[in-house]
Amino acid sequence: MAHIVIDSCPGAGAGRECSGEALEAAAIASLERLHQITVVGDESEITLALQRIAHDAEHLRVVHAADRIDPEQDLRTALARAPRSSVVVGMELLARDPAAIFVSAGGPGAIVTAALATLQRIPSVSRAALAAVYPTLRPHGPASDPFALLLDVGATVSCTSDDLVTFAAMGAAYAAKISRLERPRVALLSNGASTSSAPQRIRDAHRQLQHSQPGFEYIGCLRADHVTSGDADVVVTDGFTGDVLLRTLEGIAATAEALIQRAAERMQWRVGVKMLADGITAVREFTDWENYGGAPLLGLDRAVIVTQANSGRRAFLNAIRLGAKIDRLQVLDAVAAGVAAMRSKLAEGVAEGVADPVADPVARDLEEPAP
């Protein structure tokens, strides 16, 4: 039985109502009696709210967190002034329980910082990555999943080539388990199929992935306008670029839905309105991130799932189900094994004389000048 730890405090800019959405999801999950649920937050507020919500007290407990992170303050100051926040207390619960999964709509920066300070990293992993899903034209895997995986989307803003290679291994292992992909297709996000004009870290990561013969299919570099085609099951980039790309995709989806809605309103007297109405519903369902729950934070020895700040009950329920699936399929063990296999392949390549980007004089000559 998975142990789901839910942060009941609202996300940045979401208002206090987000706490109620998380608590309602926790109550519903407790009634299913499939998981042990722990809600972290203000104990008196939660206890009072639970009196009005149907729940199974045997499968839901409350852990008090006295402090609340101020989203208006800079991250370091906010964490220093809230040493017993729900994020910190939740991470401590995870550290003590290998079966625990943490779900939060808090600020990603605070969650990542607290996780890295409290939890252990997977061996050979120096940086964590948030892995978000996005819709694609081509389905993925035997279950025809309509989404691909993009990482990082905000945990590690500035990445080295080594980080990108590690992200590729983690993303491939995660996709293989979650989407039942035998050999996930992995691509590096770049400005073209050729690496000639790409940053040095992209060129180095591309070279390593080409020569490592990993347990997934590395398909090379992918331009941003090709990510939604579905040619890749996993797209790898740094956290800053990934976050910008993900927000852009969300904006495009919202704009497309608005344009379809506008067209439907102008065509109310035509037969085509029914088709457009169906199209609006399909676009909304296909692009609604609440269907996917949240983004797992990969690279740690515990499962952490970050949902958006304005997450509703459905998003929290799907995040809970995703966490249980990660536990049931032993995804973190698979991710650790994927990273270890990649490191072994890279070590074999160096031993056999395959060019090492660090030692390769050509690579050194191509390095970007220091800022």
C-alpha cells in the first residue's frame, strides 16, 4: 500500500481555496482504501474542514506544519522564515518512509530546494529534473498514450552536458515504465537536427549519447517546432528552456481553444456548430493538464510530484494515482538502474578510446567563451 503525503497549503497565487481542493482529494482517496493518506498543514484548520467532508479516518491522518511559505518573498528568505512549512515537514516524512510519495501544489523552487536538502539523490545523479507531459499528434506505447515527456521544466535552470545525458537516462527509464515503452525514443531539444550551431553542452551531450549505446533509442536533436509531432517519447533540455517551452505549448493550446470557441459562436446558425462544439471539447480534454496530475521530480530516492498552483480536486486525485503507479511499478528503481546503465556505457566508451568531451581537444577548442 502506497503512502501518499499531500501538502494541503495552497500554491502561489492560488488563494486559500486550493487547500480545500487538496483536502477533498485526500478524503476521496482515503475512502478508496487503496493508500494510506497523510495530509500536512495547519492541523486545526484541516481537522475542522474534515468534519464537513466524508473520509475514512483509518486511512487518513493529519501532520501539523506550523509555518507557511510566503510566495511574495525570495526563495531563500521564505524558507528561512518558514522552517516548519508543509513542504519541509512533508519532505521529512518522505525521508523516514521509503514507500512515501509527496504531492504538492507549492512553488516548484521551494519544493525542489527542500527535496534536495532533505532527500538522497540517486547514485551518480548530481541534479534533479522535473518531468512534465505534453500532448503530441502521434500516440506513444501500446496504450496509445497521447503525451510525451519533457524534462527538465524548472528544477535545474542551467545544465551541463553531463546533466542532460543523465536526464535522458532518467526520462527514458520513467517513460519505459509509465507508458510501457520497450525502447523509448529520446531527443535533445536544439535549434536544428545538426549540432553545428548548438551550444557546447548540447554538442557534448549529443556526442556522448551517440557513442554510449544506451538502453533506449537516441534519435538526435529535435527543433522546438517538431516536439508536438510525437517523433520523440522523451525530449531533454535545461530547466529554463523546458519551462519556457511548456508554457508556450500551454498558451498555444489555450489560444486554439479560444479561437475554436469564437468560430463556434459566429457559426451558431450553421450545421457546423456541432462539429466545432465537439472540437472544443476534444481540445479542452486533450490539453487539460489536470488529467495528468503533475510533474514528477526525478533524480531522488523518493517520489515527489509537483502539481500546478491552481490545481483542483481532479488534478490532486490524478497526482495521487500517478504516485501510486510510480510505487506499484517500482519506477524509481528503474530510473536508478537506467542511470547506472548509462554510466557504465559511458565508462566503457572512455576505456575503449571513444572521444570524451572533457578530454577531447577538438571539443575544448569549440567550447563557448566564458561570460
